[in-house]
Amino acid sequence: MIITLVKKLSGREFIQEMENTYKSMSELEKTFKRTNNMKMYVDLENWKYYSNHLDETIELSESLITDKLHLNDLV
């Protein structure tokens, strides 16, 4: 079964989340350069974009794949 979770945030809310997670954009840049983590790269690019587009909506999604859960278990 594939379950997709979608979270909608305004640019302002997204930036607040990034500040809570990484403290500052410069900290995120330093950490990304050290680790080359692609999720951090995407977060950094989104942070830069939404800094200038505070009222736009961003949709973050995460997919979970499992064979341990079936539709019958959800009802």
C-alpha cells in the first residue's frame, strides 16, 4: 500500500519551519556544503524562493510504502 501525506503551508509558515529546523539560511548552506544532502539542497532552494513569496502556498508531500497495512485494516 502507498500512502501519501500532503502538508500545505504559506511561504511565511514554511520559512518559520526552516528557522526552527536549521536556525538560519547560512547554517543550512554550511551544513549542505559539508554533507551534500539533497533534501537540504531542496530546503535551501525553497527557503530562498519563499523568502520573496511569503503569501504563496507550498505543498510538501511524503509517500509511505508498506505491505504491512491493508485497506481492510483502516475500516
